[in-house]
Amino acid sequence: MSDTSTATAPSPADGLPRPIRVLVAKPGLDGHDRGAKVVAAALRDAGMEVIYTGLHQTPEMIAAAAVQEDVDVVGLSILSGAHMTLFPRVLALLREAGRTDVLLTGGGILPREDIDTLQAAGVGRLFGPGTSTGELIGYIRTWARDHLRP
């Protein structure tokens, strides 16, 4: 993701009752976290509260952290090719924990047909290489205007 964001902290004009809480996670054995760190910093600079889990998280660890931190959004960064296992597992664990209100989104190198399948299963928009951080911030803010609870 390229950092071309000019976003600012939420204001009453954004229609948001409070800052958006986002958990950024790197599941599985993928050890490449530069993109996740860029995204986490951009979201924080845009006024969101960001929790970064670090590398090598299991779906269970991610879902537990999301529940504990009472987040609105979980963003997974997956470059390992395990997206068809990891996204559905995190989504199922969030649902089992009663957190059907959490947006699960993310990015990585994902084939179009896999993106379509994951979104049909309830995963939010997924982002590929070259997506600007401003686009991601805009997507999360738009989602939050319709779903964020005070």
C-alpha cells in the first residue's frame, strides 16, 4: 500500500460518534509485516485507535484480541497464500464470540475469484498491492458511518 493519505482525525462532520477502533493482525507464518505497519500508522494518523498484534498470530489469538479490545474493525494482512483458510476462520470465531458487528477486512496478494468467494461469505472489502492508504481509510470511515455504535 502506498501512503498517500491526507486524512484527519474524525470530526462531527464525519458523522462518527467516537474514534474507530481497528485491530491490525498478521496471521500465520507470514513474516513480512512492513505493509501492516504502514497501514497501522496511516490508520492511527487518520485518528483511528489502532492495535497491532505483531507477527505469527493464530486466528484464535486474533479473535480473542478483537473481543478483548472491543474493536470495530479487524484488518488482516496475508501474503502467505493461506487467505482462504484464515479469513473464514477469524470470521467464524468473531461470530462465535457474538461479535457480528465487527468488520473483517484486509489485504494481500489475493486472486479475484478468492476475493469474490470471501466477500460472499461475509468478509468486507479486500485490498491488493498498490492500494493507497487513503482508499482504505475512506472505506473504513464509510463503513463506520453506517455501523459504528457510540
